[in-house]
Amino acid sequence: MSARTTCVIQARAGSTRLPGKVLAPIGGRPMLELLLHRVASLAVDSLVVATTVYDRDDAVAEIAERCGVPVVRGPEHDVLARFVQALDAHPASTVVRLTADCPLTDPRIVEAVIARHHERGAAYTSNVLPRTFPKGLDVEVVHADALRAANDEATDTREREHVTPFVYRRPERFELANLRSGRRLGNERWTVDTADDLEWVRRAFDAVDRVDATWLQILAAVGPHAVSEPGALTLRPAESADAGRVLGWRNDAESVRQSGSGRAVDSIDHARWYARVVDDPAHRIWIGEVEGVAVGMVRVDVVTGVGTVSIVVAPEARGRGHASALLGALSEEIQADCQVGALVAHVRPENRASRRAFSAAGYEMAGTADDGLVRLVRCANPPIEKAPIEAPGWRKP
């Protein structure tokens, strides 16, 4: 396969929450048309719109054809099959996934994610694991072989509807990479799922009134608009600068006593580990903050769609319910993507506070390990078929 890139934009008029949204006018033209004009300068070999075979999507096909963009048509909910159709019609070694409900997509971000993908030699690269760009600037890049493997093997509904979860749920099989924005903007909404979203995007576009406005120009015109409830715990992706803070929390005497190993972590080993995992989509780390003050961290290590959860509350913040808040915020974060179908945790049986926090967050006891740790399990999203919830060495209760 030659080193070619095909960019596929999925679009359909049959959205359940906001029917016909990709046809809704923004700046005097349909949303899909606006997006196609914005990405017209994208440095790819093929740009394709993938829509459904239903009559209601004839208008989608007509917009694409009017813009000179080829169209493939296939199943409505098996979007993965549509992408493979596009790949068959426009062969490439690299496939880019965009969605038509993200009309403010910036082609330079797309190109940056493609560059990161090739730089890392990854099978899958995005700018959402962790998310630091506004939701609505999402880009996914996947190797054609990984996409075809997903199409051949995926049976889970989410894996077929959302195209790429089969790949990024399996970091033990596929190399994953991510691109950060350099800002903390993951809570901003620039996508269109609701009528309120549509009105906000219209105002944002009117504020710049330029089809080719960059995402930074849009941000400068409208500013951040996400707000947090006063006193609520929020999560942000961990950063390189958090390494010392995370080590200090982990090596606090109480944290060491309740850890699985019962030992402090060597600072040199920690620095090496942290540098390796802080931007690895297989090891997702968030810092919990209350009104800008860090109060703890939560980590999820992913294998075949199952995430193993670890939490630490800052010593000075203990006794205030932050463990439960961290787990609640994690549940919301995980539901925003499809990487994890189930969450598991390993807790010392005498650590009643942690067991109460996990229980309050919906985790149920699933056995005891040979080393005595209690195993707790919670479904995060509909679990993938044959996900390894059970593991060798565990006894059912």
C-alpha cells in the first residue's frame, strides 16, 4: 500500500437528538458545506463523505457532490463498514476520521495529528486521549490495517458505530498516540449535539465571519465558556509538571500503607515511569481540582477495554469526600468516550474508606486475589464482547 491518506467525514441527517443538524445553516450555508470549505486545504490525498443509503441523506450527498467531494453510502449505524467502503474506493495506508457535526474543525490540527501519527509510528492517533482541545475539534487517525482488522473482528455495537474503539480499546495490540493542545480546554464544547450547541457555534462563527478562521482565532473571538459548579471537583489531564506532586501523594505514609505493594516508590523510577505514561492513551491520569486547587488524582490503565482504577487523595484534602468525588468525576469522563467498557479496582480489605467510596460509585465486589486484595468491578459503558473481567488468580466471592 502506498503512503496515501484518505480523510473520511461521516455525515447523516438522521441524528436522534437534533435531526437534520448537518444540514442546518451556519453563516448562510449548511453545516456540512461549511466544514467541507474549512477542510478544503487539508493536505490529504482523498477527501470523502460517508453517508447512509436512506433517502433522507440524499441532501447530504448532494452537498458533498456540489463541493466536489466524492461520496460513499452504506449502513446507518455500522459506520465502520462505511469507512471501509471509503477505504476500498480510495485506497490509502492512513485513514482520518472527522464528523460533520464538528463544523469548526481546523485543518491545521488535522495535519498536526497526522504528523504525530507518522512520527510515533502509531496504529491510532487522536487529540482526545486525553482531551485538551475543545470537544468539536476531534481528529482520529488510524492505520488502514488496524481499521480493516476492526471491521473483520468487531462485534460490539459501539465498536462498529463509533468506528475506532476496537483499536484504542486494545493498546496491548495496537500502538496508540495522542496530540495535546498545550492548553486546558477539554471541557469546552464546540460540537453540535443540541439546539443550544448549534446556536453557540453560529455565534462563534459570526464572531470571526471567516470560513478559514483558525481555531485559535475563534477562541480569541469567543473565549472559553465552560463553567464549573462552585465547590465541585473537576478533572483535568495530568501534565509533565504534575510529576513531583503525584510522587509526593503516592509516597505519603498513608498512601504507602494502603498501596498494593506496601512500599514507597523510588523517585528515579517514578520519573521514568511518569514520563512514559503521562501522554500514553493506555495509561490515563487526571488531576482532581476544586476551584483550581489540586486535591488528588485518578488513573486508569487500559487493557482490552477494561480499565484498572487507582486513586490517591492529597494528604491535606482527606476526610472531605474527595475519593467519592474523584470516582464520580471519572465515571462521567469515561462515559464521554468508548475506550473502557468496565472498570476494576484492587483495594486492601481493611481499607474501609476506599471500599465505601468505590461502593458508592457503583463498584461491586468481584472476588479476592491470592495476595488478599479485594477486587471491585463497575460497568462503565456496555462492556465489549468477552472483555476479561475475570483474571487468573481471582476467586469469585
